[in-house]
Amino acid sequence: MNITSQIKKPIQEEMELFEKKFYESMTSKIALLNRITYYIVNRKGKQMRPMFVFLVAKMLSEKDEVNERTFRGASVIELIHTATLVHDDVVDDSNRRRGFFSINALWKNKIAVLVGDYFLSKGLLLSIDNGDFDLLRIISVAVREMSEGELLQIEKARRLDIVEEIYYEIIRKKTATLIASCCALGAKSVSEDEIQVEAMRKFGELIGMAFQIKDDLFDYTDDAIGKPTGIDIKEQKMTLPLIYALNNCTSKEKSWCINSIKNHNKDKKRVAAVIQFVKDKNGLHYAEKKMAQFQQEALQILNNFPESDYRDALSLMVNYVIERKK
């Protein structure tokens, strides 16, 4: 049994029912929309986000049960996450998503943007129509922070002057906030205990931070992960290994490295030289150490809850995040 199946095992029934409910929540009277929806649903990823929602909800539930609010929370998260991915592919002019053609590649940008807007509105209405305003608040904060994180990254990429604290702020908003909201939603759907909800939000945030650092590390390895080596450097993204290397080198080396990223990021040999420079300066080792710190903090929060299959699955998820190969 692979690790994803192990994580899913305690929530297998909920995940199968969720897939039906999620597809129903996306349907429309517009044939074109239904064709695109069908295409997206049949090319779904590992569904980590709804898994977090259900595992947290079942861990905190007194009777190991979830409710309709839990299913709606998972659907809202997945609708809004899907909307952001569709929009991201337009922004990045990307023709592939998880090895398949992206929506904008098949149906052009205008339709892709409108489809993203449709999923966003469906997510909002699913909460509003059912009076889940507490859940809507959690996800709305996440959407705002994701937008701020992306814009902060773009602003800083122009000047290449990111310090470590700003980098953490970017990844907290851009990546960690969505996983944090999954865990907070799962908790809030079954519990009114704000201390528990906040603990699970923090747990999700810590996993999200570790998840993004792992993604940054993939830029420096040759593993077949579906993302070409050096793509972050080509896109002038300041990641943790690179930030550490720039903070631990001579001013001459720093000038060479920044010049390479700004003016020679399409030159394969120069990009390869930057990657080697980061490795030589122990940038990868430092990032791995920080990633492990976030992982340990997340596990410490989990250990405050009673032992259960759901807690064990969440521990597996934390470890999977930093051991994954793609």
C-alpha cells in the first residue's frame, strides 16, 4: 500500500462520498462548463486538501464522525483551490498541469479566466446558501493572503532583495495559508472550541511552510518531478537555498549571482553554475534543516491530541510532505 492510500484509509468512505458531492457542486446548465468540469475532475491530483479537512474533523469529532458542514468545507476549499490553479496557468502562460494540457491551452485564456471565476463564485455560494459564514471567513482570509503572497513575490523578484523573513512571509501567504485553512475548516466544522481550531490552523500552516521549502529544493535536484531543474532561477524566484547562499558569500560572488539571475537566466550553463554555487554554499543543507524544524513543530502540535487512526494518518501526511519525490 502506497503512502497516499495509507493516509486515506481512515477516511476512505468520506473521500468517496466527497468526490460525488464535489462533482455535483460544480455542475451547471452550460454544456461547455460541464465539459471543462468533467475534464478537471478526471485529472485531479492527490486531493491532499480535502484529506486534511476530513482527517482533522474526524480526529476532533467526539463520535469519529463528520457532518454536512465538513463536506461543504472540503468542497469549498477544492473549488477555490481549483479556481486559483486555473488562473495561475493563465498568469504563468502554462500549457501543462499535472502532465495534462491546462484549461487555457485547450480552451484559451478568456474561457479559462471565466471558468476560474465560476469555481470561485460556486465556492462562495455553497457557503452562503448554507449559512456557513464561519467557514466562509476562514477561506476568504486564505484567498486574500494567497493574492498578497503572489504580489509580494512579484514585487520582490524585480529587485532580488528578499531577506529570509520576507521569504517566510511570502510562502506563508502563498502556500501555507491554504493548507492552514483546510485544517481550520475541518476543526471548525465539528468543534466550537476556538483553541482547537487555532491549534489546527497553526498545524496546517507549519506543514504548508515545510511543503513549500520542499518544492524549492526540487529546483536543485534532477529527480523526475515534472518540474525542470532551475525553473525558479529562470523565473527569478528567490527561494530559501538561494537566499542563504547570497547571505553567506563574498560581495563579488553575490554580484555575479544576482547578475546571472537578472540577465542570464535563459543561459543553461549560467543557470547550472548558479545551482552549483547554491550547493557549494550549503544552501540546500540549510533549507532542509529549516524544513525539518517546521515538520517537528507540526508534529508537536499533533501530539497534544489523543492517539487515534486519524492522528496517525496526519503524522504520516506531515512526513510525506518532506519525503515526497514530486
